[in-house]
Amino acid sequence: MNILCEYNVNIDSVYRVSGAEVSELLETFEKAEILEKIENPPGKILSESDFVAGLAYCMKNGCGAEWLVFEQSIFEFLKNRYFEKSLVRMGGNAGIMANALSQLGASRVIPNVAVPSKTQLSLFSEKAIYFPAPIQIKENSGGEPDKNTDIVSGSPEPIHFVFDFSVGDTFSLYGIEVRVPRENRFIATCDHLNLRLFVNPAFERYALQHVCEIDGVLISGFHLLLESYPDGSSYKMILENSLSQLRRWKAANNKLRIHLEFGHFASKEIANSVFLDFAAISDSIGMNEDELSMLHHLHGIPVEDLLRMEAEAVGNAACRLASRYGLKKLLIHTREFALTVFKPDFNLNSKPESKSESKSESNSESKPNPENSRDLRVSEDLEDLKSSILQKMAGKKLEALRFGVRCAGAYAASGRLEGREFVEEEASKLHESLFGREQLELFLKAFHGVTFGQGAYAFREGYVICMIPTLLSGSPITTVGLGDTLTAGTFLRGLELDVQT
């Protein structure tokens, strides 16, 4: 399978900060300035004091936050002070999914890399990742260099500085001891190109030239969009450019499968626009329970039930979104289970029409037809055929989900993905989520479902719902990127099964 991955690829610089470090850092700034910013968080980083106040605010409250860095001098301050001491890893949904696809057996994976620096490229898998060659302009050729090429070469590396802190750690806030109530993280993001869903011109050129050879596209990063930008532009123009690009690809290759991975949006307005604008062109959309709850105004299922990961609530919310907005497929991945809702190729709610029914409609006074018994047998045969086709379709979706769940479990337990044999071996050591299994039983009752392998399926409002519990590790190596890994594995296996049909 050949797969494109865009938009957001970046570098994560992960640093575990101690209370002692924060105490020392605070002493270098004016008390009144820091306390005022902790009381009224600016939500963005324009100065070193903004960064320090944001970190102290999150540690004091045990909350997570991501603030954008808007000054080059602050980027340099953070990089010089923390980068060399950090764990440097792949960041961005598109980057994480590209690596997963490469390790899991895709033929060729082409990521959109906004700034292909040495550090950024070194974080990619070496198995199936392909970087399109940049445009080369020879001297005295008369060719004009692409302005987007200049943007790439002149832009700083997109680095997300992730500051992890531990529960129970203490720091001095100008003489007052503060104890961290909960483990969490504060992220200072320096990533201006991905905030605009920037497309590297080499990637765009390759995609246009080879789209007929591409099987699937994974798109993500929309949660990074801003409502407005310093130059006065809006996210709406960026969304339209993205849609235009996807329409061109679809027009050239009508078999192309597009999956949109949603993400955690700071703006409900942008989240709403992305979902509604991309519902028609996407072959599938993926999100977790938090992101599903953000669309509460579109499906009406109580947020509390979704956040508690109740299968009936998640299934109902997913079905309502799919049926109301004409989605082909919706994937919900939670810690405890994965659930997908998809539109089959036939109407599950319709009943095959027998000849006798057709006659009775045309002549209400007609006498009983002696062929009624034969027509009834034909109707029953058609229902059996429909049930058989339904089971086959649900089986394919559950097989794709099963593979995605095993990939995520293996990655959580080991921090690695080293091929399918590795995934199966690691997954065999894990235990099924007990909560997920309990929710599966409740799912069966709520939707009158049918058990199939390790999961189950049912139908509601013309859609088929499939569900399977996740696999959990007692001592996970990582909890970052599990949703992206599950999505990549499910998407890849789904493409393979569709080709095999």
C-alpha cells in the first residue's frame, strides 16, 4: 500500500522538569509580573516570563496546556536551555502515523515534512518512508525559485517543547511552597508552518504526479489552526485550500481512500468547521472520546457519558453523527475499546419486496396469490443473503480494528513497532481491558448485537457498529501516540482487506 501522510510533522523535545528547577527559574523574574500572569494566564508566549508563568501555572494546578511561541528569541532561549537535555522524538500526528505505517508493512509512505532538517529526518523510520526530491533550480537556467521553497529553507525547525512534571513534586512560589497535585505537561510550541497546514512543494508535486499510484491518504493537524493569523488571514482559507487539494486527488483517482484524524481543538468553532467541511470528502474520520464530546452540539449525547467511555453513549453519538452528516465511516478510539460505525453498500432497514407485496400495492382488492409461499421463501433467502454479506463486511472492519488495537498495545508495552510478527508477539503478552470487555457486553444488550471473534457488531439507523476491547499493559513504556498508532494500523489493514475482496 502506498500512503500519503499530511500535514503535521514536527520534533518533540520532551524534558522532565523538577520543582527545584522551577523555584530557581522563578527567582530570576519579578514576583509581581509572574503572579499576575499566573492569575491571568496570557495563553501564548511572547516573553520568557510568559513561558515561566505558564509552566508554574500548570504545575500549581496540575493541568496541561499548550501555548504558542511567537518570538524567535524565545525559541532560541528554549532550544539553548533545554534541547540538548531532552528526549527528542517524532512529533505530530502525521509523523507518528507515517512511522507506524512504515514499520507495519506499507509499501511506500510519503510524509509532508514542513522543515526537512537533519534532526527531523533522522526521526523517521527507514523501512518504507520516501522523501520526494526538492525542486532544484540550476544557476543561469532562467528558472525562478519557488517562494515556498524559500519558506522551507528559511524557517526554524518546528519544535514542541514538552515539559513533563510529576505529582507530589514541590516548588517555591516566592516563599510559598506549592505541591503539584497531578502529573501533567506544559507545551511551548514553536511551529508556525504547521499552524497553517503548510505543504512542502516537493510533497505536493509528488502527490500530483503519482496520485493514481496512491491507495490512501491520512490527513491530520487541523487542531493546530488559529482563528486568525498576524497577517489578517483566517483558518477558513486554509481549509478551502486543503479541500481543493483533496478534490484534485480524488478527481484523478476515485479509488483513493482519505482518512481525517480529528485532534483536540482549542476552538469549538474550528472543530465544527473541520468536521462539517470534510464530512463529505473523507472516507473515514477518527477521534477519541474527548474529541467526540466536543461535537456534543451535533449529536446531543451527554458529555459525561462519553467521557466515562460508556459504549452505548459512544455508539449512539457516533451513529447520530454518521447518519445526520452522511459519513461513510467514523472511528472512535478510547483507552478501553475501539468502535467504528460505517455505512454498508445496501440499506439495512429495507425489506426485500415480494411479488405479492408489489401486486397488493397496485391492486388493493386483489385475491391471495398462490405464489405467496414461494415469494416468502425468496424473501427469506434474500434476508439470509443480506445477513451473510453484513457479517462479512462487519468481519472485515473488526479484523482491521483488531490489528489496530494490537499495534497500539504492542507500542504502549514496548515503545517500538518492528513489523507484524513483533506486534503479534508483544500483543500476546497483554491483557484485554476488563472495562472494555464489560462495555462490550453492555453494547450487545443496548444494540442487540452479535458476537464476532473478540468483538461484536450491530446496526442502528442504517449503519453498522463494530466494537472491540483494547489491549492494556500493566507498565506501559509510552502513552503518547497510541491513538495515532491504532488509527494507522486500522487504516492500513482496512486497505489491504478491501483489495483482497
